[in-house]
Amino acid sequence: MILPRVWRLTAILVVCGMAWGAARGGEALVVSRGAALPSSLRYALLNDVARRLEARVVSDTGAGTFSIEREGRRVVVVPGVGAALVGSRVVVLSREVVARYGRVYVPRSVVGEIERYLRGREPEPAPEKPTPVPSVRRGVGADRLVRRVCIDPGHGGKDPGAVSRWGLREKDVVLSLSRRLASELRSRGFEVVMTRTSDVFIELNDRPAIAARRGADVFVSIHANACSRPSVDGVEIFHCDGRYDPVAMAAAARSAGRGPDAEDVGGPVGLNAGGSQAVLEMLFEEYHRESRLLSSSLERSFVRSGRRVHSTRTAGYRVLRLAEMPAVLVEVGFLTNRADERRLRTSSFQQQTVRAIASGMEAFRDAVVRTHGYSR
Ligand SMILES: [Zn+2]
């Protein structure tokens, strides 16, 4: 029997629930960092908060999370992260949660809220338009899994990006390439949405949000490179470094989650994944795994088309971290390299570039169908 992607994600949620249950018996274990204790004016010991509530701190060493659970309510924090999961809400903190000498400290400013919530004095807020997982609305069927591509031409408007010594502006060349890429992908059966189709400025947070709102299955940001050494040339491909960033997600959710068509496709994950940190981490792990697959497909395709690939690696770029889907950033050539710069101005080179990207996208689509989108 063939299971569509929707069912597979449902299975992930069930596994997450089981993993959470298994982690509940764990003991708090924090690696000491050999630094000064945080100020007791600013920080409270998580264990003290738990003791006042007659509860206990539970650690999940695998996920690196610490939680207090009381009567079915749960607060989760992660050392080094400036956010807490209070029930199903991501609360952005004034400062990071800190771990020192085996103990976890939370900013005092959030203690009151944690206690009120865990004592049950604050009603559980109804999630806005709850959707189990954002991918649920994506199409099912072999040719619909990687169906809609969001192309994100970098920079624009007041932000020119890199500018070559000879006057070529990154924002212009990537827009031209992105338009060509859109028609190339459409001719190969993909649907295409774009974050911009003209010379306008778009905030970084909004770019992945546009992709999510418009139901894209995959996100490709197009840029042109610059380097202090003029001899460096070739293509660079980046995918996300795999860190899930609740603070950035919360900020993006605030700025983008209430768009007019947000309910059509689900807003940013932070609003609608049921609020479970474990679920979010699992979803992002899946997106990041597929992002790696996409970047290696693109690399192979560029090499086949005779292009030099300078590197394929991870990066913490915000457009990649915030994308709720497989996402890559392609630097199509170096504006600081005379040969790359000259070629990037020509339509033949631009066309060769977009054909390589489109072929890599096709290979990715086939690989997703073959290995990930379906199970037997
Ligand atoms: Zn750029």
C-alpha cells in the first residue's frame, strides 16, 4: 500500500508523542560551562520555580530541553535559547535561558507567567485556526509532492546586494535569472510563485512567509556572490544548518502570520504545529534533510552542465532557517570575478544556469517521490 506524505507526517507526530513520554523519566543533566553564575536579580533557578509548584524539572538530554510539568500543563526551555514554550505558546524572553554547573536558570521576567500557567490560573489560549502540521495541505500524488516552487530573487529596491566593479548589481541579475528560472520550471511542469517580480525591497522574514502562505513545497533563493579574492569563481549552494530557532520563528509568526490568505495554507509553523517543541524539531529535521538532498541534486546538475561548484555547505541564513519547507540558497556566480561577471550578463549563461537549477529540481522531485514521500 502506498501512504501519502500526509500520513507519514501524522506518523511522525505519533512517534514524537512517544519519544516525549520516554524522555519524561530522565534526570536533569547539564554540562557545566565554567562561567560565572547568572545574576540572581535577573535570573531564577528553574529548580526553585519547580519546587514552589511542587513539581520537578525533567530533562530530555537528547533534545537538550528542560521542562516542568504539572497537571497536564508543560513549560519547556532550552539553554542558550531566548524563548520558552509555555503550553502551546512560544514566549520570547528578555534574555537567554542559561545553564551553569548543572543547573538551569530562566529570566525572572518570565517566572510569573510560568507559575500562573502551571497553576492553571491562566486559561489555555485557543490556538488560532489550528492545523496539525503545515504540510498537510500540500498535494498528494506522485507528481504533486514537489509541485510548487517558490523562487526568491535576493535583495531588491533599496538593497542592491553586491555591486561589481563594472557596475552589475546583484538585485538586477538575480531578478533576470529568477524570471528565466520561473519559465524554465513551468515548462517542466512545476508551478512557480515568486517573492518578488520587480525591483522592490522585501524583508527577509517575509520571504519564507510568502512561500508558506502561497503553498510552496520548496524554496529557492537566488543570489550572486562576492569575495575579496577576485580569482574565486563558481557556484555556491547553501542549505540550512539544521538549528530550529524558536525566537526567529516567533518573530516571523508575528510579522507574517496574519496575512489575508494565511488560513489557506497555514501560517508559520510556530502558530499551528500544536505548539510542541518536539514536533517542530521533527518537522524541521525533515525539511533540513530534504534541503540537503536538494542541494546535492543541484550540485550534481551544475557539475553535469559544466559549471564549477565552488562549495555546497550549510549556513544559518534567516531565509533558510525560517522556511517551513526544503530550502536552498544558490549563489549563481561571483560578481567579483571578471569572467563570472561577464558571463552573468549574457542570456546564454543565464539560460545555462537556470537549466541546471531546473534539472536539479527535477532530480530532487523524483528522489522525494522515490525515497521519502511514500512508504510501503
Ligand atoms: Zn545576496
